[in-house]
Amino acid sequence: QKLRLLEELEDTWLPYLTPKDDEFYQQWQLKYPKLILREAGSVPEGLHKEVQEAFLALHKHGCLFRDLVRIQGKDLLTPVSRLLIGNPGCTYKYLNTRLFTVPWPVKGSDAKYNEAEIGAACQTFLKLNDYLQIETIQALEELAAKEKANIDTVPKMPYLKEEPYFGMGKMAVSWHHDENLVDRSAVAVYNYSCEGPEEESEDDPQLEGRDPDVWHVGFKISWDIETPGLAIPLHQGDCYFMLDDLNATHQHCVLAGLPPRFSSTHRVAECSTGTLDYILQRCQLALQNVRDEAESGEVSLKSLEPAVLKQGEEIHNEVEFEWLRQFWFQGNRYKKCTDWWCQPMTQLEELWKKMEGAVSTGGWGLDFPG
């Protein structure tokens, strides 16, 4: 679709609007009514201060990481550095990579953090999540949010490539839909453009279009070449909300400005198959067909029914490829923040080995760090 759209455009740009265009707000109201902006002044000053200190603390302690993802069959490192914070035991998968949450301190959590500042930052993002949940419910009105956000992705954004359709300038994040979310759930984003070194834009400020010094979020209706896109300036402390099905029907991108930028994105992840509880239950289901031989210490299968064997092998593969390999190929990144995942992954490894011992074809030679 992208190639076909670029062929249609040839050497022309699609139209887009910024606040200095007379029809900007009318177009926003008509074509983007489920996109809401809350300017920084509407957010409590104390919360601004806490959140901005939390961003800098995570950056200081080296807690933001580039992800190795697969795009169109190629393994690539993301230009954006991220950290996933959320409910204990939750994961979020995007572009074939599973991220594991650094748990925020919800009631009942036993998470321990390597640095007090990391723990305080996680507490702050939980507080921000609660605030954005309330704002989302207010913004939705009759569409009132049904679920609380369960994960928060904290990215630090450098620059990327040129925006290809509208001529909006440099992008930090390309056009996309947020994936693997609960259907019609809201997405809330807090923006923090921090003060950087004195820089001057090489672009002529008199040029039409967006101000290249200022970070913007771009929106367009997916694969629509008639409706103008929007480029909305983001100032320090601004929040925007994608309500109801906006994420499904529209695409968005992040357009780079001059100062370094952090953001906190709050989503309701579709994690019915992405929690620790889920995969442990799957392991127990597979091991119901495994018999321990007390004397020899060996294991064998109780049933050789094809359907039972197929289910056991699927679970065996799921543990290996969706959890163990996904966790270990990312190295020790999570240990920089917390050791919360160490015991669960050790437990999963032991369960995998027990299933492996019952597989008649033998193991695949999977080695794990000690």
C-alpha cells in the first residue's frame, strides 16, 4: 500500500495543516474528533515536575534501550530508546519483539529496584497513569473508558528519516498504528521536550508548513489521499489522547524538533497471552501429560494421543520461542532496573526442561545463561 501510494503521488506532496492554517481546527473537529489535546497548563504543576525528574532519572541510570525488531523480514535496531513499565508480570509484543515490564509499585507488588531513583520513577509513572486515566474518562464522555491502562512505554527520541507523504520534515517515529492493544481502547501520551544545547535550525522559518524547531505529532487517515493530514505542535508538558477507534482508523507519526524529547505513552495492551500467569498455566496444562518416574528420575508421557501430543509440543515451543528466547536475546537489560524477572524466568526454564525431557525426538540444544 505504501509503494502504491508513493507511486500515485509521484513528485507531489499530500496536503497537511498546522495551527497557522485557517481551516486547521475545523478540519480537526470534522475529521479527527477522537483526537484530544490537553495543553501543559491544564496539568498540575507538581505532576509536571515529578514526571520530568523521572524521565531524567531513568536516562541517568541507563534504563532506556533500543529494541531489536523485525520489519519486512529485516532485523533492525529501533532509533528510539524505550523502557516498558507496567503491571507486574505483563509483557508487550510489537514488531516480533516481546518487551517485559519493569513493574510499577502497584498494591501487593514485591518489586525491588536497583536504585531508589528508579523505584521513585516507576511510582511517578504509575501516578501519571492514574491521572491520564481520569483525563481519558473525562474526554471520552459517553464513550467512557472501560479499562485502565496497564503498560507505559517511556521512549527517548532522536531523529529519523524524512516524512514521505506530506513533506512534514524529519520523523523520529514513522507512520504507524499502535499494535496489540485492546480493541477501541484509548492511548494517552505525555510529552516532555527538554532543554538542550543552543541550536539553530537550518530551515527558513518563513517556509510554509510546520516549525522544524518544534516537535509535532502527525495524524492522517489511513491510506486516504483526499483528507489533509494534521501536524500538531507539542510543547513541554502537553498531553494528547487517541480515543475509541482512532488508533485503528488513523495513523500517527512523531515529527522531530530540535531539543531532546522524552514521552510517556499509556496503552491498554492486549495481553491475554502475554502475562506470566498465562504462560505458567500453559506449562501446567502441558505437564499434566508428563509422568515423573520416581526411581529413575526420568519423565515420560502419559498419553500418546495426537491431539494431546500436538498441544504439548505447541506449549513447549511457546515457552521457548515466545518467552525464554525473547527474554535472553535482550541480554541483561532488565537487571539494570530490577531483578523481578529473574526468578520467573528460572522457573520457566525448569518447566521447559521438564517438557523437553519428555519430547521423544530429543532436545534442540537450547542453552541459557547460568
